[in-house]
Amino acid sequence: MLAQETGCAGGFAGVQVLTATRLLRQAANWGYLPVGEVIRSDMPGTFALALRKPLGVVAGISPWNGAHVLAWRTVVNPVAFGNTVVLKPSEEAPVSAGLLIADEFFERPEVRCTNFTGSSATGRLLAGAPGGT
């Protein structure tokens, strides 16, 4: 189905599925990492502790080329660290990468981070999208 929808070779479709499976396994283990880490401080004789905290809602955008694996990559890391992800796949691969979602979710104040893989031109457009919130 992936090869048929995106026009990729069957071998590349298989690589995407295998890689997505590996991403899921890797992310599943991150829940067992320590919640904090000691980091260097710029003040002599002191140390700092960094804690990982979820941002909240992360907007994810995946491209059509590598639709399956890049959609999973967009989702698994933020979810593994306690965030919620709203995924907007490419219109060229809506089945392989997820469901079509309206672009208005970028304007929502609940979206605290955007994870994007794609062209520089689209990246520039997206960088300005959440400016009002």
C-alpha cells in the first residue's frame, strides 16, 4: 500500500516499515531513562540538574517521500517524553502517513512545538504561522 500510494520502490517501502519498527522499540525504552541529569555549571563549585518535562501539544508534519517512516519519527519521540502529537501528513500520502488534518491547528495556543521534515520554503512558512499565539 505504501509503495502504491507514494510511488516508492517495494524495497524502500520495506525499509520504511523496518525502520519505523526500530524507532518504536527505541522510543519504548526511553520511558526508563533517568528523569534528570547533572550538567556542568558556569559557577565554580556548583552543579545543575536538568529535568525533562513535556511541552504539551506538538504539531508534526511529515513529507510524502518516506511518508511512513518520517510520520512515525515525527510522533514517537515527543510521545515517548510525555507530549501529545497532532500529525499532519502530506496530501500526497495521507494514508501512509496518517490522516488529513486542517492547517488551523498551528494557530492554537495549545501547540507548543512543531516537528517538521520537508522543504526550506515550507519550513519558512511554518516558522511564521504560530506568531500570533
